[in-house]
Amino acid sequence: MSFGYQVLGFGTVASPAGSFYAATGGTVTTDGDYKVHSFTSSGTFAVTRVADDPANAELDYLIIAGGGGSGYPGSCGGGAGGRLYLENYTGITSTGDISVTVGAGGAGYPDRTSSSLYGDGDSGANSVFNSINAIGGGGGGYRKFVNRSEGLDGGSGGGSGEANITSSGTAGQGNAGGLHSVGYGPGAGGGAGAAGVGGSGGVGLASSITGASVILAGGGAGLSGTAGSGGGGGPDASGTVNTGGGAGGSDSIVTNGGSGIVIIRYKFR
């Protein structure tokens, strides 16, 4: 709906300012008639004006949680942080400050020097916008003789050191981790777009909320596998920051999950 109007002899006058949202917070960019607020760390989305035209009283959001860290030994990849994307969100009806939490990536199991210790990686932290929670990715599991772990549940599940039991992702946010298997070794983390398969991390999902298509929330590789596209770490590599990517498996260095990100988009003119 247009609120432009004609003034004789002066052409078309722009729509009244109150027809659109206005806000501050994060890193602000412009994509055509839209403002995009990207939060790579926690902060405040401060709404200074609410759209009074129902056609413009909507926002889009993308919320990515932190990815999971890797386990040790027989190191399994971390699961991707949970991913929530919604267009035409109408839950903001008044001005004021809205807290934004960007989840940190989970730490890998710390001890890489003692053969007597083993454990899961830490899960990533949740990312939150207006009380909407994306769940942190599950930490990767481990496989040491009879001591084995299926990894931790999360936004997407961590990779498993078991051959027939794996972790779970959160419905609507991610997928299960991969299983340990002969030829693939330790399991990989699940991604937002697919489960981990053996040592191959699950792929993330693309979004053009910023104006350019970017893939986020990929699962971390198992110790000898491949990373999921979307920030998942390969073997001996951490997940990429601000992607929610899971950590890649490693038996030599600590690999951590990638931190999350929160992005908000709305029409401003």
C-alpha cells in the first residue's frame, strides 16, 4: 500500500515517516528500501518508531546459535547452532529496547595430551531475539575403545562415536549428527540443512536476508571427514565465527564451535 499523495504543481510527496519502522543497534546496512541490522555480538535492537501501515508492520529475522565444540579422542565434529528464519514477523508492536543475545561457540574437549581422558565437546550457547531462542549446537562425541559417546543433542546434534546411536537436532532448527562408521571414522555434526553422514558434516542453509545469499549453520567434520558448507570446521579446524558452524574433529588441537549471529530486516521507506 502506498501513502504517497499528489500536491498540485509539486508532484508526488513521499510517504509519511510514521508509515515505517525505525531502529538502531548492531551493524546497519541498506538493501534497496530495507534496513538490515546484523548483530555479531550481543546488544540491543532499539525500536524508535513502529510502522503504522499494516503493509509495512513486518520484519524478517534470522537467528543462528553458536556451534558445538569437538570431542576427544576419536574426535567427532560439533553440531551446527540452531537456525530460525521467519519472514513477516509481526511480534513487535511498540517502541523500546529489545535485547539481542548472540551465542558463543562451544569449546572443544580441552585435554589433547593424556590418553587416559576423554569427553564430549561443549554445546554452543543459544542466540535470542525478542524471547525467540535458537538452540546451541551439540558438542561432538568421542570413541576410545569401549568408552564411546553419541554426542550431545542441540540445535543440530554433535557427531557420534557410536555406530548405531546418534544425537538429535531440534525440530525446525537443525538435524542429527552422523554416526561413526568404518571408512569414515568418527561422526560429524549435523547442519541446519541436513544430518551429518558418517564423517561428513551436514550442510547449512542459505539466506538472502542481507541482500546477498550466504550459507550458515554447517556441521563440523569428523576427525577424517569433510566440513558441512556454512561455516562447519574441517578436520583440525574450528567452526567459522558468526556462522554457527560446528567444530571439526581433532585429536591434536582444541577446536571450537563458531559463534552465532542475529540479523533483522525491515522496510524503512
